[in-house]
Amino acid sequence: MNTSGPISFELRNHLSELATLCEKMEAVGQTLGLPRRCLFEVNLALDELFTNIISYGFQDQSEHFIRVRVSAAPDMLTVVLEDDGVAFNPVERIPPDLPCTLDECKVGGLGIHLVKNLMDEVTYERRAGTNVLTLKKTIERS
Amino acid sequence: MEIVELKEGAVNTFKLQGRLDSNTSQSFEKRLMDAISDGAKNVIIDFKELDYISSAGLRVILKATKTIKRQDGKIMLCSMQDYVKEVFEIAGFDSFLPIVPTPEDAFKAF
């Protein structure tokens, strides 16, 4: 079992950075020896949150950086996501009505619904003009 | 992401490979919606080689399913890896989308 200090990286507010996020998380997965499924779920949660931040978070045209910090205890992965976009607390979002029929089904809010279901804990703080989201995920090693 | 499109008789199959996310969903949406507006009614989406899907990918499949239903068509999904299937289940999409184990099972449904 590998444990190590926090691993940090930054992503620009551009959709193409999703590929960078995936590469970085693959490397984190290797370093920490994360099971495939755990890595997939954390990747998906970060993808949804990152896509939301860059789609709705910034009202100017300048470049922004989204900071990701990953740390692991033997059975718990913690990921902190920070951005300086408009204040947005995804934890407060009302979940979509599920299950739904095809006609009723709306995709709004689905990303955050996935995040809440895939992670064990999601907490939000607004700290000095920064959105700070902390995700916790139990590492289930088979 | 790679998309291989096959037409066998009255069935259009899309084999997806790689990652279906916000970056790649637009090109898949275009291919799928083009086929449907060209009259495709029996569509199979084969997930065997798909490693990853996000809500952007779910959104494309939902839109295509609603559109094809209006022209009395049907979309079958097959060969999903467990963790991809889990995403459909959490989203509640498995309640109205047929997900079957193999392409043969999907063919039989038309």
C-alpha cells in the first residue's frame, strides 16, 4: 500500500484541460496504487465539477487556474478542488427526481447528482473569494 | 474517441472506443443525430471499448433516444463495462434505456 504527501496540479479554465486532468489522475492512481474503479469514479467526479466550473464559473475572458490537491490515507482518498470563480455551492443543488421516465428525464443537475453518489462526502466552503470543494472517497481494495 | 459506424441491413451500429466526455460528446452527437435524421430507426451503441462516460455523454444518448422515439425507432445499448453501467444506473437511465450484454442480444430486440 502506497501513501505519500499531497499531490497538486493546476488546470487552465479550458475544456481541453479535461485530457490533462485525466492524465494527471492516471499518474496519481499509479503513484497511490488506486483500484481502477476508484480511479474511474474520482475521475468522473472531478470531470463533472471541472466542466461545471469552466462552463459557469468565470464571467471575464481572462485565464484562470483550477487547483487540484490529492492526498491519501491508507483507505481514504481526499481531493480538494479550488477555483476563483463566482461563488457556487454544488452541495446545495436540489437533486433531479430519479428514477424518471424518458419523457420526464432532464439532464440538468445530473453531473452533480453523479458526484454526490460516487463520493462518500462532498463539502463546500467559500474562502476568501475562492470556492473550495473537498471530496472524500473510501478506497476499497480487493 | 474513435467511433466506428456500421450498417447491417436495417440496423446502424456505433462502436465507441475511448472516452465519451465534454470534449468528445459533440462529435458523437453529430454522427448519431445525422444517422437518425437520415432515417435510422434501429440503432445499437456498442460500449465494449468505451472506457469512460460523463454526464455529457449521457446527455447525447438521452437526446438521441427522445428523437428516435418520435420516429418510432429504438436505441439498444450493449457490452458495457461494469463501471460505465453504474453511471447509467446512478443517473436512473437504466429505467428507460435497454442495456443488454451482447450485440446479438441487441439485434434480437428489433
